[in-house]
Amino acid sequence: MRPLPLLLPGCLALILSGCAGYKLGPSNGERAGTRTIQVNPFENKSPEPRLIEAIADSLRKTLQQDGTYRLNTRNEGDIVLSGAVMKFEREYLSFQPRDVVTPRDYRLAIISHVIARERQSGKVLLERDVRGHSTIRVDGDLNSAERQAVPLVAEDLARNITALLVDGTW
């Protein structure tokens, strides 16, 4: 008796059972695109300039890519998303090999307080601090490296906010 004919149905059953719990579409139980979301500009309470534009762009792109909510730009969204940038942090990760005073790698982070409300009822759906971060290597000019990294940090923040909105239990 050859083991291949017996092994093949077993492998096929194992592979198919791995996909048994997968559902197509949003994970919060709603149909994709049935509700709209309005993204208001965030308030910048940090001393770092130029964060708001990067966050707004990243949030809109991430929400459109996800597809759970339709983006509404006419101030009529079912859900109104607003927030404030509370902090912009730089954390040293490593130093130059022959200079233990000069940092080489940094972790940049944006911490935002995010509020999502239903327009009709005013009910708060989500209110919490959300963090986005990225790592940069500085080879001379810290300001240029940070300017290039801010869109990456904003993108990570937008992904985290979108995940909370989409997978929320509210």
C-alpha cells in the first residue's frame, strides 16, 4: 500500500480547515461602505511643525484602502473623527561606533488623542491615545532625516487608528 494516496486527502483536509474561520469583508460585522467617516484636521499641541498635514493625508489614504468606511469630505459623515497631537518623541536607540555621545539611530513617535463620535447621537465610539512610530538612522543631518521620516510615522499612526475604528467593539 502506498502512503501518498492516504496522505493527500489528509493534507487537503488540513489545508481547507485552516481557512474555515476566514470571513471576507470588514471584521466589525458591518457591510463595507455602508457608513461614512469624516476626518477633521487634528490639533497640534506639540512643538513640532508640519505633523497635521502628514497625519490627515495618511488617515484618509488608510481609511480608503481599508474600505470599511467611505470617506466623506463634505462635513456629513456618519462618524466624525477628530484628535490632537499630544507629543512628538525622539528616543535614542544606538550611538556612533566610536562616539558614545552622538546618537546614530532614533525612534520617532507621534502620540495623538483620538475621538470618534456618531454625528446623529453624539455618542463617543472611540476615545483614546494612539501611538505611531518609526526608526531612523541619522548620517549627519537630524532635521532632514526627521523630515523624511514624519510621513512614515504618520502612516503607522493612521494604520493604528484605522485598526481601532474598524475592529472596534462598539
